[in-house]
Amino acid sequence: MRPHRLVLEGGVVWSGGYAIGDVDARLRRNATGSTPPPFTLFSASSDLSRAASVSARIGFTLTPSLAIEGGGSFGMPRVGYAISQDPEVGAQQIDGEQLTQYFVDGALVWHLPMRLGSRVRPLVVGGGGYLRQLHEARTLAETGQVFYGGVGARYWIRGGLGTARSFGVRGDVRANLRRGGIDFEDQARVFPTVAVHLFLSL
Amino acid sequence: MTRAPRLVIAALLIVGFTSPVSAYLKLGASVGGRVVDVTWRAPVPYFVSDADAGSVSGADLRGAVARAAATWQAVPSATVRFEYQGMTAAPPGLVDGRTTIGFLDRPELDRVLGSTSFLIDTTNGAIVEADVFLNARFAWSVSAEGTPGRVDLESVVLHELGHLLGLGHSALGETELTGSGVRRVIASGAVMFPISMSAGTIADRVLQADDIAGISDLYPAAGQVAATGGITGRVTKNGRGLLGAHVVALNPETGALVGNFALDEAGVFSIIRLTPGPYILRVEPLDDAEVDSFFSTAIDVDFRVTYAPRMVVAPRGGSSSSIEIKVLPK
């Protein structure tokens, strides 16, 4: 990579689904003692669906190997839930609600000093950012942070590692740690993402 | 009843006297053809009758009332105030302009632990007085840990003070019919559930989310309306509204359960004063208590438990868009 160059990227990020918490609808059991065991009216297990987000990024190469970048993505995952343990109805899956999700992040990208052929260069990426999730009808927002690390590669379709105005495809796979956002147990969650971007190096 | 032309003793839990489609079953009075909430417009002044009930004295009752009143007053999202006026030799039930809480021996009411009645000025809906009677026929307990075989006085007083403040009954509970045809509570989610837990239990000394939402609706603390949200919708069966369907909202973040009924022929329900966030809605027939504890008219209980087709969000300071929940016959 040539140093001191801007790199523009646009693409798609696929996020894996993950659980966001279980809850029991509990009543107080009619039994003696100050804390009798609760009675479960029903249980609900919730998850955030797999979803695709559109993504745009801008980077700046500091050295031939190291770049900083920032960007944002927009997606609409669904919160679904499954009902169980209701003695009056069978287990069932409920559609849940559709979220509107924004993610703004910054990252460091290290292009490894190795080549896989003349057009491919592997990279390692790590970063973090701000997550904002809006409930359906955009009536309520929940915020959090996502930190991630991953590996990927750039493939130059035109130009090459050292040329200006080159472009190509970048793909990377990330492991993400999410804190905050919509979660019914307020726990940190880990989920995978796969990103594919077209890039243009100016 | 000396002022009978202007006053009326309010009966509890008559649907015709229930405020329309706002939230929770709460007591109402008809004023000029309009139903208004029965609420106190100042701190609730009360006397305690000095009559005993077996080994439980009037002074014991005074202590139980003070603890129960403190429990209601401690709800941070509501502004409830009681003012103890003193002991009295007068029993509850007299039309004397005083709100009196006390024991009466009513052996004919062998399934009634207590009840609350109101004298209301029907020209403006103001409460003139309200009395709470507790049946001395039962064996009562004021022990901190409860006493096996005895009914916890503080629990029952807490329930009756809920009525005194204007709350109706909650249907958030599960019961079973015993061999003698009496309903036994398996579990409940509200102090305002109409059937008490078994003698010896003390669980009903603690207000539940449903009780707190109800009292916060009647006496909202400053900023509560803006800080909480509501859910509204319609329950239908074969395309028609379903009066009396019980809707339970679960907040999956807090586990809080709050219930209310579809309160008109269109099947419209509303649950308000909720912590903002998504809710799971479960609709069930009113089959865990006597219908006349809630409604004076017949209601349809022939339908299956049904979950709303999606989560519903109670937005801060507002209400959800209306959701229709379609139920099927059993």
C-alpha cells in the first residue's frame, strides 16, 4: 500500500444471529416462608437474527503496512423470541420486532508483510465503535459498544499494491464483542461478522 | 346515609363503574353521566377501630395498617399519603364522615377476609369517607414471620388499602378448584389479586409490578407520565371485540408482569405506566377467579391463551401503536 493515501470502501456486512437473553414470567408461589420458589407462567428466549448491513468506510494509509479507517453501517435485524413452559399452550416462535441499527466505528488495519500472489495481501483488523439500536417505529433507542478483531485480505482488480487509483475487493471475517444495546440479560455477547467491500485507493 | 340524595355507597369492581380504557381495574364513580376515578385529593385520613379479633388487638391492627400504609407510600413512582388520625371505638361501616379500618365479626361472610366501601359525593366524585372491614371470624396473625394456620393481617390490609386508594382487582394469578369447590391460589403476581394466599404465608406484604403500575396510574409522581410508556391494542375473536380478555405484558429486560383487561365491547385494552421497552403480550381468559370479582356483566372466557404476534414497544412518554391480537375458541 502506498502511504498517505485515502482508501474509500463500500459494501455489505453480514452479522450472525445470537441470543440476547432468556426470561421467565414468574409469579409468587402460594407457599410459606419469605422466599418460596417462584411459579413460572411461561418462559421466553430471545435472539437477534442474522442480518445484512450496508457499510461505507474511509481509510488513510499511515505506512505501507498500517492504515487507520472509520466507517458506519446500517441494518435492520429482527428480535425474535420463543415461548416455552406455558402449561396452557405449546411452545411457539414469535416474530418479534424489527430493529433499526446503526454502527459507527474506527479501526486499525495492518497489512501483513506477505503476499498471496501478485494481487492479494492479507490483513489483520481491530477496532471498536458505537452501536445504536432503535426499536420498531423508532420509538425507543438503546445504545452500546462493539469491539472487534478479525482477519481478511485485499484483492486488487486493477492496479496493484504500490499504484495510485487502484481498486479491488476486500473481505474480512471478524469476531465481535458487544456490550449494551438490546439485551434482556445485560450481558456481553460475541457474534461473527463477514464483510465484503469494494475499495478504491486514491 | 343522611345525605343520600347526593351520596352513594360505591360497590367494588362493577365494570360500569370502571374508568374506561385507561389502565387497570380501578374504582370509578358516575358524576354527571361521566365515570371518574375514585381517588383521594389529599392525604388519606384514617382511624383504626379499637375492636379486637381474638388474640389480635386493635393496637396490633394499628401497627399492621401503619406498615401497609408505609408500603404504599414507599412506591417512588406514585404520590400516596396516609394520615393516621387515632384510635376510635366506632366500627367500620358507620356513616360518620370518618374513614375507619377495623374488625367486625361477620360469621355469615365465611369466605370474606375483608372489604372496602366508599361514600362518594356524586356531584363531584369526591370521597366523603371509606371504611375497611376485616372479618374477626378468621384467625389473624401479626407475626413478622407469619403463623401457620393464621391469615397474615398486614397482607390483607395492604390489599384493602389498595382498594381504599382506588384500585380494583388484578387478575394476575393462577388458581385451582379444590374438591369443596373453593378456589385455591397456586401463585399470584399482584397483591390486588382477589383471592388471598393460604394462611401462614406473608408473600403479599410486598407490592408487585402490577400493583405499582396501577397505583402510579392513579397517583403519578412528578415526571412519571413522561418517564413511562404505554401499550394499547385490541383483542378480537372471530372479528369481534372481546370484552374482559385479560392481557398480560412481560418486560423481558426486568421480568416485570403487568396485566389489564380489554374493557369495552371493541376489545380495546391499554396498559400504561410501564417501564419503556419491548413487551411480550399474552392474552388469557378470566378463568382463575370469579368473574364477578371483576365484571358485573357476562364476559366470554371461551378462548385459548394467545400470544401477540410480535413484541410491542412501550415508548417513553407515549403509547405504542395499536396491535390486534386475534384469539381462537377453545
